[in-house]
Amino acid sequence: MEALQRKSALNEIIIEAKDLNKTYKLGTQEVEILKNINLTIERGEFVSIMGPSGSGKSTLLYLLGGLDKPTSGSVKIAGKELSVMNDKAQSIMRRRDVGFVFQFYNLIPNLNVEENIMLPILLDGKRLKDYRDKLEKILEVVSLKDRRNHTPRELSGGQQQRVAIARALINEPEVILADEPIGNLDSKTGKEIMELLRKINIENGKTIVQVTHSPDSANYGQKIIYVRDGKVVEE
């Protein structure tokens, strides 16, 4: 029964990009970063986006998460069309439907682990006390219960990335987007982080989309999308 339910979940499209283009202006020149990207990602999938430096893979991730706007084309997350949302609605969508994990963690230096994790709840105007039980569970998942009062400068790189993952989870988002999540870590710590992401994907059913240049990291995904010169060249 569990296998059937998982298969059913995987048949539901959670992210859809249609005819996605992104062009930047450099002086009088226009530089095409993405060209007519079409892709779908199903609920519960772990997807890796690979490509050489400058291929447009990180730009694609930012467009899928609403951090940047396409020059043309459309993106839907959980059936919500981003292009018809105003800035406030997109901001709410990013806080509630998407969790972001970045290469350099993006933690607030003067906040401790617990405060960094709970920041999205505070920004969303929700009551922190309503998320205390959720916080305890997440701290256990990321193995940081004994570091909850430490600030980022007191943590290793791997621990900081665990905080970032916990922060991405606290609002129970539909999707987690990770941009080179182990790019700033040594191989042993990177493997631990990838194992954690796979555990979250399998046990929590979270859809995860990561950008990576590492074949080892990419192989944690159920599907690999290759991007070159702004185009999807293989899936």
C-alpha cells in the first residue's frame, strides 16, 4: 500500500516550467541565459540539475523558486502560476511553499541555531510557540539538539548547512530547492549532508531539487536533468 501511495504521489506534478527564457542586458548587448526550457517535476521526487559553470543551472533553480523572474515563459508551483502573482503574493509563496538551501548557508550571524531556524515563522507573522514541537522534531532530524544555543560562528560548515536545511523545513514547504548544497564542504561532510537530504526526501516525502556539478551528489537524485548553454540537453 505504501509503495502504491508513493507511486501515486510521484504522478502529481509539483513544478512545471513552460517555454522558460531568461535574458540579461549587459550594456547594449542581450545575453541569453536560458532558452525555451520545458520541464516537470513530480511530487516526492529528488531531482538533480547538472551542468558546467555558466550553463544556467542556478538561474533555472532561482526561476523555479520565484527568486528571479523569467523574461518569458511560465513557472507553476503546486498549481500556482508565479507570473500572475504580485510581489507580496510571491513573497508569501516563497516563505510557505518553498524552502531554500544555499551553498554558503545564508544564516544570520548574531542569531543562534534555534533563532535561525525559526526566522521564517517570525517573518510570516506566525506564533513561535505553535512551532515548538515542530522545532524539536527538526532539531532531532538534523542532529543539532545539543547545538541549539550556538551561533553560526561556533559551528562547523556541515553544522551550518544542517541549520539551513532545518530552516528550510520549519514551514513545512512543498518543495526544497538547494543550490550547490555541498559545494563549500569537504567530501566526508558533503556525503553526510546528501544522506540527510535523501532521508528527508524518503521519510518526509519532500520534493527536493538540487543544482550540483558533482556526479556523486547528482546520483542521490532519482532523476538528473542536464543543462548546457541554457538548454536542457538530456534527462
